[in-house]
Amino acid sequence: MITDIIENNNYKNLIVKQVQETIEYLLENNHTFSVTANIEPVVFNPELPSTIQDQLPKFTLFVLENYTYTTVEIKDDCLHFEAGFGSENFGSNVKIPLHSIFQVVVDESILYLNSVATVDKFNKDTKKNSMNVFKSNPNNKKFK
């Protein structure tokens, strides 16, 4: 079954390597590109205002060109860049785990497609999960 493959950690690691090599190729050859990513594990620093965050679909397109393109780097199996969001161009540093990049797009055409980005167990929001674990501990009830 396909889920036996895409939910396998070894396969996920293979995908991370492929996504990284694809993006590195584009960067080395000065090709601007976009990525569509599963938004759940994406980290924004500073966090986006809720008026912007709540508008982002589960799979969000990030266009990496102009200033944003100059800030793109890959480290710790994540794609990092600076971008502006919303009509007020709210600035944030974005960190996207490579396994959660669903598509790499060049000139409005899909160059790379990653089915692992759809696997919930790899893409849970770790911040929300850790807070739920914290809240579920009876010793922490006074901090709620």
C-alpha cells in the first residue's frame, strides 16, 4: 500500500535529500522558484498576526523571488527565508521543514512533487502538540 511507503521514515529521509538537492540546484543556477508547503510545521519568527495566519490555507504557496530569494538558505533539513506577509508586508523569518514542501514550482510549472508533505504524522505542529502535552499534565493545571 502507498501509505506503507510515504509514512516510512527511511522514505521521508530520501525525500528530504531530493528536495534539498532540487532547491540547491535551483539556487546554484540562479533560478527563482516557489514552494507550496504544508503549513502545519512551518515556523514564523516573529509569529504572524492571527489576521494573516488564519488566512493561510493548509498548503500555502511561498514565492521566492526578489529580496526573499536573496535570503534563501537550507540548514538543518529546513528551508529558511525572510518574507513579507499581508497588505502591511509584515516581515517574518520563515522556516519550512524540507519534508513538508509539497511542490517546487518554476515558471508556474511543477518541477518537483512530494507526497510525504501530506502525511500528518510528519507534519504536526510541534508547538501545539507540546503545549497540549504540557496542559495534559495534572501538575501543570495551575499554569493554564
